[in-house]
Amino acid sequence: MDDEPGYYRGIGWYSRRIHIPAFKRDKHLALYFEGANQLATVYVNGRKAVTHTGGYNGFYVAIDNLVKEDGLADILVSVDNSFNEAIAPLTADFTFFGGLYRNVSLVSTESVHFEMPADGGSSVYITTPIVSAAAATIKIKSSIVTPEQTGKSKKRNLLLVSEIRDASGVLVSSDSRKLQLPAGIRHEATQEFKPLPDPHLWSTSDPYLYTVSTRIVDAGTKSVLDEITNPLGFRWYRFSADSGFFLNDKPVKLVGASRHQDRPGLGNAVPSDLAREDVGLLKKMGGNFLRVAHYPQDQAILDECDRLGIIASVEIPLVNEITESEAFYNNSEQMLREMIAQNHNHPSVVMWTLMNEIMLKPHFTNDKERQKVYYANIVRLATRLDSLTRQLDPARYTMIANHGDFDRYNNTGLTKVAMIVGWNLYSGWYGGELKDFASFLDKHHQRLPDKPLIVSEYGADADPRIRSFTPVKFDKSMEYALGFHQYYLNEMLKRPFCIAAIIWNLADFNSETREETMPHINNKGMLRWDRLPKDLYHYYQAKLLDKPFVKIISAGWNMRTGITDSGKLVSTQPLQVASNAASVELRLNGQSLGKKQTTDGLAGFDVPFTNGTNQLQALITAEGREIPDFAAINFQLQPWSLRDTAVPFTSVNILLGAKRMYIDEILQQVWVPEQSYRPGSWGSVGGKPFNQSGNGRLPYGSDKNISGTWDDPVYQTQNVGLQEFRLDLPDGSYELTLHFAELAGVAGASLVYNLSEFAKAVTHAERVFDVSINGRLLLADFNMTANTGVAKAIAKKVVLEVRDGKGITIGLTAKKGEPVLNALQVRKLY
Ligand code: GCB
């Protein structure tokens, strides 16, 4: 999260001495690593045990022969997250945190046990070949390992028992068979159950789970040698290219989100409880689908999807590009095998995703023939992965998620490979207009009428600290993002052939290379990084929840400021309430502001805010009762005329060259956009907003990380060519702070996700200017680039006396180039 680009990518070492107690020493012993990013080598007592490739799947390390006689095991692990051209992901919009970031366990079993396979999966594999409302069949495959022949062990007489119990623990079916196994073998057993009549089906609204417990029992002593319990859900489903997703023959529109695994202060080392919390938050939003993206995650995620009735897709981290090497292909196949083996038994999973935006970084742009070969290699790899998936798990669908370049994926043949085509669409954000989204959906349906379509991603940055009454594309305001989501969601709901609406992303996440208003964070979440809900989350609740719902969505925007309406002691500003009721009443400090009909889950009010705390209450009537929601909004009235004694001036924070507001949550300050000078009030004279030339996305300002501040939005906009800034303040003592940062000559964030035009570096003439206050020189020959550098925050604070009704006039005089000012703050002292 610091200003220095990049993060540690290299080797980390872990060491731990464990002592295995005597009673466990004749057992089978293994270590299980749930996740180590990305190349891990495990040594036990100085001997290399295993090297595992890939950062997001689990793996076993058998240590029976490595533990010392006295039970001592010195475990040493090296984990390397350096770039490795043979291991996916090569590049992506998330941080590849290294290390052992999930649990590591010591697993001990009897010497006869279920296999701990090389793919890290469960050796009990459950399928439900035929399911209907009338009956369900169940098939269990398991693999059992017997120890090498020792003095005493000859053949082992065993029982393999599988029991199916319903949710209340009642046994509903079982199968038991005798096995006589010689020493030192791996035995595969298949148990097929006779059809279970009238199964209680698993669905999104009623995620009913049975359990299957499978055990190896010593036939003589009847003691249980090993036991594995799995969830079991009975459901059947299909994806139709015309009419969407059907679960148990009922149509279900899939609406949900993707999830990254990181949290503030933890990186990827997130306890399972927090992983579970994320799925719970998706459910509470009204979502019924989780794209576990862009890599397999903590098992707790899918456990929770099973439990809460969230349909899921899981994927391997093949993102943006490939390396054309057999080593890369093999590693990718290995990740796929592991993913399926480790996540297979979850009823919530309906599809495996093979790749994400794999043609985003096209390679060989100057050699079209070679580029064709590259694309052909991608399609070849996709075909390998797709056939392997269908062979390993014929019951599930396969999906590939593409970025919005239809022809690139279609002409190369990639759209034909997987069973479902996913499109990650950002029209009206990175490029194009909102309406291009709807045309894209229709184009797919027309050109690929037999291919089921899902919108595997859509979203817009929503920085909860940025607000605007005049939202525009890419201003990062909550208001623009809300309009974006409204448009997208409704277009998808209208089209039955659009199977799924998968929001990018459930929560904000860390991406080191991102700059933006919140550097290193991708702000497209419905939840903030710390999981506090944004307005967007409540909009989805209003649209998706069945139970009565009302929420003042700008409650999170609880610090506001505004200029008084002319001649009044209030400042009227818009506020929205999200609800699934037909109408909402809003009360301000106990007084009704009337009722408003909701449109698309929202009711808009103009609220006359007064100075101080404004108590708001929104009310709906549902199920015969009133349901309220409350918010307290702290409002600072700014006088219309600065000398107005009815609303005495205290302080103001102004962003120049901006049409947005910014809330500094640390200093509890609200910044308002610039206005042109109005006599009696304040404002700028001359100049125009800084605009990063050659950049089609940003309407004003820069998206560059400004170093030396947490208040990047204060410095990211600017007035260029400003002559004066005037404040007609009453006499008194004031503290004035001027904020500068050189924005020109700064290359914009070079993310590959900026799909329209890349931000280009702007070359600028040298900029030298004087700054005076009320005619007295404050800064002479001020040269930001020479003194401090570009994109560096500079603040100049001065205390001054205002006398003789002259107010404050800040004058800027060019010596070379045009003078600039990014922001200013004035505070009355006495
Ligand atoms: C995408 C990528 C995802 C990015 C997202 C974005 O298309 O699949 O990894 O994070 O766009 O926010 O740009």
C-alpha cells in the first residue's frame, strides 16, 4: 500500500520443529498445505520431500519415512512468488501475495487409510448420476491404501462402509462391503446405491444437505480406521442458450459476484471465518451466484456456498496471456486436475472455468502471422483443458471468460471450445458507452445462438469517498457507479438468454499496480475492502431480496457540506433510499418530507439539510407494519455570502478543476468542487480544469498515484492557468493551505484493463510561477518539478490577517508555462 511501486517477489523461508508423540508414530503421517504461493519446496529433517507448483491449490506431503525415530521433524519450507514464466498467472489485476497464506496441518491416520492423493483432493469422490424429484442415484468412488508388508501384516480384512444421512442425522441409505486387501496396495472401490426415493432437493432457496460418511473398518475388531464425511446435495441443472439456467427444472436468473480473497492488513492470509463471512454477505445482498475468481480459494468458501444455496464456478488462474511452452501447459493442466479433485464434492459447483481474458495481452502485435500462431496455441491449450475437464468431471459445464473483443475470441475459435461463453464487459467504463453493453449481448445471441452466455464480469470503480452531483464516466464517484449498475442489471434481467449477471467484484481488493483515487485498490466492490457495504450493495438488496427492505443508501455519506440556499438556513441536496416497497416516506428531524414512489428500487428526495446533525428516517409499509431505517448525517453549512452573520464561516476545503466531492475519512474533512468566483462568496478567476490529454476515459484530473499523501483525490485535479482565487471573507485571522502537485508529464496508470486508449504521458513546458496573497509574495519562482518532482504532494500553509474588508485574494503569475493550483483550505482562527 506504500507509494513505492512493486512488492516483494522472491523466496520466503518458514521453519518449524514438531515433535510427533509416540502413539502417532506407527500411523501414516502427512502434512497438508492448503495454499502456498507459488512454488513451494518442503524439506523434512534436511531431506527434500516435495516441490509444489501453483499458488492456489492444496497439496499433501507424506512424511512417514522422514520423521526421526524420536518423533522429531524439522520442517523447512521455501515459498517463492517470483515471476515464473511456466506458472500462471503471469500477469493479472490482483496482487500475488507470497508465502504460506492458508493453513498447514499435520494429518495422521491409521496405516490403512484413504489415500492422500498427489492431486491433493479427497479420495472419496461422490457423484449423483441421475437425480429427479422422484429418485436420486449415488455413486461413491474411494481409494484405500494399505501399508507395506511388515512382520505382522498379511492380508487385511476390512469393511468399507458408506452411510447417507439426512440433515437431521437420520440414516437414509447405506452400503457396506467386505474387502480383503494385501499389503502395499492402492485399492479403488465403487459403491453404487439403489435409487433414493423422493430426495429432498438442494436449491438456492432451500439448500438442503445430506451427508455421506465413508469409512474403513477393521472387519475383526470393528474399529474405524479412517473416515471421511462429505456434503451431498441432490440437484440437476442445465444451461440453455435461449432461456437461461434451470435448477431442478425451474428457471433461476443467476445474479451474483466474483470474490478475491484478500483483506486489509492480512493480504491473502485470511482466516476461514472471514472467507465464510464473504459468502454470507453475498447471500444477504440477495445474490445466488459466486464466481470464485480468479483461482481456487479456501474450502470454507464452497462449504458456505453449499450451506447457503449459492451456485458457484471455480477457476484456475490462467489470466491475460500464456507462455507457449509445454511446461506452462502441463502446470495449467495440473492446476486444473487439483482444482477438480479438491472441489468436486461440493453440490454448489456447477461449472469449471478454464481461462480469463486470455487474449487481453495479444503478444506479437508487430507480426500478425506469428500472432496467429500464438492465438492458435491458446486455443490448443484451451482445448486440452476443456477435454481434460470433461473427462474428469463429465457432470459439470465448462466456461471461458473473455474480455469484450468479440471478434478476437470468435475468429480465433476460442468461443467454440468451452460449453459456456462468459463475457467480461465494461462499456461505459473503460471505453464506449453504456448502451454498447446491450448491443453486445444481442450480438452474441445473434452470432452464437447455440452458446449459453453469461456476463462473467461487469463493474465500475466506486470510491466511497468520492461523491458527485454531476457524475461522469471514470470520475470514481459512487453516483456514476450506481447508474452503471442500474443500467447493466436491468438490461440483463430483460434478456432471458443472458444467464448470469456476475458483478466484478463482491468487495474492493488489492492490486498493487493500480493507481486511481485509491492507489493499489480496485474499487469495483459492492463492499469496501473492509466489507462495509457501499450504496451499490443496498441497490442490489432492493432489487433482489424478497423480504421487505429499506435503506437510506447515502447513509455511508454521513459527512456532507454545502452552500446555503440563497437567503435560507438550509442547503438542499439529493439523497436516495433503496427499497423493494412501492413507495417510501422520508422524515428529517421528525418532519415528513413526503412519500416518493420507488423506481428501479430507488426513491430520490431533496433534503433541506441544516447545520449539524440531521436525523433521517425512511419508512416503508410492508406485511401490515411500518419498517424504518435511520441515518444521521452531519452537515456543515457554508454561507452563501461569506460575511453572512447568520451562518458564520468556519472553514472550507476546495478541490480545483473538479466536479466531484471528496471525503477525507481520516481527517474527517469534506472537500467541495471549485466554482467560478461570485462576488461576496469565493471562487476562481481564469484557468480551466486539468485534463490528461490523449486519455479518452478521464473527464478531468489525473488517475496517477500522488506520493506523499493519503489524500490522492485532493491532488489529482487541478486548475491550469488560474489567475486568481478570491474569498470575500470577513476580517479576522485565517489559516490558508495551498495544495499543489505537478500532474502534467505523468504517465497514467498503464493497466491493461484500460481497454480504450491508454493514458499517455503529457510532455509539458517547464512551469515556474509566483504566488502572492493579498499582493504579498508567498512563493517566488515556484517550480514544482525542479524542487519536488512530478506527482508529489506539496502543501504550503500560511497564517494571515484579513483587514479592511479586503478578504483573501490569491494571485498566480506565470514566469514560464501556466500556473496551477490543485486545492486549497481556509480555516478561520479568530
Ligand atoms: C477484468 C479482469 C479483472 C479485473 C477487472 C477490472 O476484466 O478480469 O481481473 O480486475 O477487469 O477491474 O478491470
